[in-house]
Amino acid sequence: MQAPAILVVEDSPINQRILQHLLSGEGYAVRLAAHGKEALQMVRQDRPDLILLDILMPEMDGFEFCRLLQEEQGSGEIPVIFISSLDNTADKLSGFAAGGVDYITKPFHPAEVLARISTHLKLCRLQRQLAEKNRQLELEKRKSEALLLNVLPARVADELLAKGDCAPQSFAEVAVCFVDIVQFTAAATVLTPETLIAELNALFTAFDRIAEANRCERMKTIGDAYLFVAGIPEANGRQLEDAAIAALDMVAYLAERNRTAERRWQVRVGLHCGPVVGGIVGSKKYLYDIFGDTVNIASRLQAMSEPMRINVSAEVYRHLSDRFVFSCPLRVEMKGKGRQSTCFLEGRRRD
């Protein structure tokens, strides 16, 4: 372990020799300066662990040196002990005001000097350890917050961090979209686990990028199904249009990827809009989920879709027919809903 370095700033050669002999005998690395200017240059070159500082010196006195030291980048934390023949209360108060941590009057007692130096070096070491622990805690806190933001919407994560819980909330107009990879289960039986996860990660990472670019939010993945929404936590008046564009972009991304990729994937997509309830499920493993008939219908639309097509409800058609192109509506039998009108979203109107 390296010996602590102590800078003695003292214009008296006799006192310099006494202090150097005393401190060297205790194993400290001692450096000497005759006045404040010289000491300031030495601090800039090699930062000491502690400074013993006289007050009455030529060139620059101890008070001015101490004040300038506080302004130096990274040097203001060096403990400074004044050691001076000035023993009135005003001088001591001036020393503490300038930034000193202790004050010893001359003639000094060697044991007192050593005891005070040892105490302040220990305090400084403990402060550095505490600062490092605080830095590590802050890093862990940021990691925890980042993890929450990865699995929860930003508003929900903020509320959870601030209050410790998050109340369920109703949302009147939300676009809900399910994207399911075709024949992924069959592929899972022939691909290695590493390849399977790598492919899924590549697809979902691209979907995340597309969703974020269109102001949508991924809610969760369920195996090979990707669920995203628009309008949570705040509706912007065009959440359904945002979700429709994101769905089109996801299909287009896959079509382009399939031109050169070793493994080709297709998706079925279902899109619906309406009210949902959102809230956190679980207390140890947090999951923000959405519930309601809107979610169920979007899931069924996806199941009834065709590869690389986006199956939408009559509500979606009614809201977007003036801005998007749709196939002719179909009357289909939907589980739990009877006969429903659906159609395929084909693209955006060029005009």
C-alpha cells in the first residue's frame, strides 16, 4: 500500500526539517514548499493526500493559498490543516472559513500533529469510500430504472418509482395490434435454441424500432406474438393512424428482409381500436398488461388474418378509410362475437 503523501507548506527551514523528520519517521511521503505559489504548482503536478499549511509566508499567505486551492479542479477535497503561531480566535475562524479542516498552534506538540493528521486521513479515506459506494448505488439505481423502462411504459415506471405502486387506469381510445409469426412453433422444433432466439431477437428488435418511430408502445411478447398499442399513456388524436402505419412498416420490413435473409418469416396481423384497462400485474416480477374486449378482438383478428396481411375491424375501417386503402369488407364468424365485418389494410392512399 502506497504511503500517504503530505505536503508541508512552511517558510521556516527549521520547521520544515522538524516536520519532515517527524512525518517521515511515521512512514509518510513528505514534500516541502516554502510558500503558497510553490505549493499550488506542486499540487497541480501531483495531488497530495493532506496539506500542512503555515499562514504567514512570503509570495502568498496560507489563507489565499487555501482559497485558491478550493477553486482548483479536483483539489478542493484535499484536507488542509493550518499550523501557525497565530493563536487568536479570529485567525482560527479565518482559517476554517478559507477551507481548513483543523488548526494547530505553534509551538506544536509532535504527538498532537501526528494524531490530527491520522484522524483527517482516516476521515478523508472514509469519505472517498462513501462517495464510491454512493456512485455504485446511483449506477444500480439507474440500471433498475432502465430495466423498468424496458418492461413498463414511461409514465407507469415513473409512477412506480415515485409512489411504489401504480393504480389501474382506463383508456377510452386505444389502437391494439397483434403481430404473430407464421409457423414459428414448427420452426422451433428444427432450429437450435441459439438460432431460434437470435432470429426472434432480430425480428422483435426491428419491430421495437418501428413501433417507437410511430409513437407506439410494445406491451409485451407472448412467445412469438408481438403486442403493441398506440394511445397509452396519452392519446394524441392519431393513435389509430400511427398503429396502422407501424403495422404496414412491420410487414414491409419482413418482405424486404426476406429478399436476402437466410431464414424467411411471415406474420399475421390483427388491428382493432377501442377502450382498454391498463395496470401492473404481479408484485415481484412487474408486468404492465392491458385488458378488455378490444384486446380480445384484436387477437381474434390476427388469428383470422392471412400471412403478410393486416386484418382490421369495421371500426378501424370507419376511422381510416379516407386515408388508407382497404380490401372489400368480409362478413366472418368471430368467436364470441357472431358475424363481424372485417377487411385487410393494404396501404396508405397516395393522394
